[in-house]
Amino acid sequence: MIVNIGIGIVLLGAAFFGYRSYTAQESVPRYNGEILPCEGKPNCISTAGPEEFLAAPWQLKGSFEKVKDFVKSQEPQILTDQENYLHVVFRSRIFQYPDDVVLKKNGDQILFRSSSRVGYSDMGVNKKRMQDYEVKLRGLGLIQ
């Protein structure tokens, strides 16, 4: 009897989190070509702030097209790919939670935002992703 109740609770929890994941995946944020500030949750990093989630823009050294090619080589879902703008979605391995990554060329700078659509914290995944990209893009000579 106790085992059946335990299994029922586990299944109910899985259904709830699966539903939350599904609904979050369906509600794609609309950036309209802009880089938005983070919304006060530590699952985001943005060149638009606010202060506690602020990242410095990257200084473009190579072609923005090659920067976009690098990001696309990481195999995200591509939502918008325009001359000076890229919006892609990466998914977490286990639960497939979506993270939006947006890049925008602004003169000789690249503005960006990387954020999770689900939950409050992402254990630093989005910040680490953008820091890793910065190191790799510097190594490729595409940013300063």
C-alpha cells in the first residue's frame, strides 16, 4: 500500500513537471530584435542588465556571420537568423528545459542575452555558456 502511494506521488510529480516543461517550451519570448534586461532571476545574463546580471558586450573583431556560425554549430534550435540578429534555443539534457540565447550586432559590438524560460535558478548554466563562448570566440579571433 505504501509503495503504491509512493509510486503515485512520483508519477503525479513527473506529470506536473512535464506539464510545466511543456508549457514553458511553448511560450517563446518575443524579443522583437532587441536585447532585453534580465527579469530579476539568477537564470539569466544580459548586456542590458540589471547590474547583478550584467555582462559586458563583446567587441567584434571578425565577421558577425562567423560568430553566428559558431553558435549554430552548437546545434541549437534556430528561431530567428537575420543579418545582425540571432535567436536560438538550447535544451537541457534531462528535462529538455529551454534556454534562449539572443545575439545582436550593434556597430562593432555584440550584445547578448542568455536566459532560462523555466524556474528561478539555472545553477549558473547561462552565465557559464556565455563565458565559454567568449573564450572560444576570442580564441578564433572573432572578438577582442
